[in-house]
Amino acid sequence: MAKRVQVVLNEDVLSLGKSGDLVEVAPGYARNFLLPTGKGLSVTPAVLRQVEHRRAKEAERQAALKAAAVAFRTALDTIGRFTIKKQTGGDDVLFGTVTNVDVAEAIEAATKQPVDKRDITVPEVHRTGSYKVQVKLHPEVVAEINVEVVSH
């Protein structure tokens, strides 16, 4: 079995790792590709300290993002209900449906904070009434809000 060398990645490398990862690769791969292109650095004690420092900073940043998401979830729970006005026909049936874009606009209008429409899960809404909608604010924080669909 050939000897492997350790390299710290400077940028994401497909099927190998992300920036800042410590990976073991074949010596030729490191010597001929990673090191000359600047995608990796040879491992030294100073580089290892730098990697640990970057990981600590990233952990702090992720903790701050999670705390902000928890605070925003609390704000959404405090508001309680968001109202969306849609055009209806007979028997309170909507023309069209309520989409995640409609919910994102309602949240932004009420809180003045943008929400990514891709992180909103809306059930099938074809009538007026009250519905539960999930909003993913962070990979670990999901808010469930009430949406009231009314006729205008």
C-alpha cells in the first residue's frame, strides 16, 4: 500500500472535501495537482493551528446564525397569524392557489425581514381558511406559522 500524505484544502475540491478540511491523498495527487494549483497546502504545525482557528471561527458564526434563527422564530410565534388575500369564486374556492412566494411576501410585510421562498413548505391550499405552514430558518430551526387565507 502506497504511503499517503496529509493536505489541508484551500478551496472545495469535488469528491475530496471542503475548504479547510484535512484530507489524506496519494503523494502524486498532492504533488501534481493540489499543491501547484493552490487548492491545498502541505500540513505543518502552523497550518494545523490555522485550521483549528478557522474551525473555531466557523463554529462561532454558525452559533450566531442559529441564535438569530431562534430569535426570528420567536418573533414569528409572537405575530401568530399571517393573512393572505386571494381572489375567490363560489363556495370559497380560490382562483389558483397559495404559493410559498405569497407566504414569503406576507412574512416580509409583517416582519420587514426577508425569508427565502425555497425554505417555505405550503400544504395544498385551494379554499379560504386557516393553514399551518413550515418555514425553515436554519438547518436546525423550523418555525410553524398560521396562515389565514381570505377573500378580497
